[in-house]
Amino acid sequence: MFEGPDYPKSITEELFESWLEEGRSSKISYQFLLIVWNVYDENYNPVYVESREEITKYEHYPEAKGSEALIAVYDLYSESRIPLA
């Protein structure tokens, strides 16, 4: 997943599934998984949020944190991808 010229690494299906499970099993009632690319580490990191409103904080993530970029958002329960604005 996500392999391309801007993001030279891909995410394995197993890793992606583990991130979904981690978010669903948290005591905090997370609803969404955000996948963030770290330029320096050249790695993807999961970020969990509880509401759609919190996603908007990350939509301009590249400007807020020059070394990280929001790549994708998924609903933890339906596993569907949420389009970025």
C-alpha cells in the first residue's frame, strides 16, 4: 500500500491490519486511523482520532510539521478509506 515515487516504502497488509486492531481495541473510543508519512524516518506511522473534526487538524499537517505528511484516513470499523479534502 502507498508505494510510489513520493513514498518509497509500502505498508504490508499485516501491519495495516495490526494498526486497525490496535485502534479498535484501545480503551479510548477511536473512530479513525490516520496514516502519516515521516520524511526523516522514511516510515509510516499510525495516528488515531475520535472524530471527523480531529481529522481537520491533520489535513494541513505538512505545513504544521515539515517532516510529516498525512497520507490517508480510514474508518476503524468499516475499514473504508475516507477521502481527504
